[in-house]
Amino acid sequence: MGTDDAGLGAGAYDDPGESRVEVIVTTDTSAAPHKAGEGKLYVMFDAAKPEAGKLYFTEAEWDAFVLGVKDGEFDLDESGNLPPIPEPREQ
């Protein structure tokens, strides 16, 4: 990544057995050529297992993801499962 990268989430603890999601903001789009026209990308990865791959979000995609988190879209139920997807509404 370039020198303009800004980390958003390294945890204060380091447990090698635990996943640790981190997000880096970068203007270097070379690792995601399908998003080369974007001004910046949000790169999400598991810092404990960086070889597992990375997810690349445009600014608009990241904003939508954050709104979904705030809206509870990814909250787990009492058993630790995602709730069922609602049926599409007929138009």
C-alpha cells in the first residue's frame, strides 16, 4: 500500500488465535484494478490471517456498509446466527 494509507482499526490486543479485522484507506487501487477509477478504497482484511484475502470497497460501498451496520443489518440472533433474509416485497 502507499504512504497515504490510513489505518482505521488495529485492536489494542494481539491474540494470535483470534481474527482481527482491520480497515485501511488507500488511494492505491493497483490491487483492485476493477475499481481503478476510484479516488480512494477501503480495504478490509483479517490482520491475524492476511493471506486469507482482502475486501475492497469504494467510498459509496463503504458508506452503505457502515449504514447497514448502524441499522443492525448484520446483528446476530441469540444463537449467533444472522437473521433470515426477508422475502422480497411484490411491487
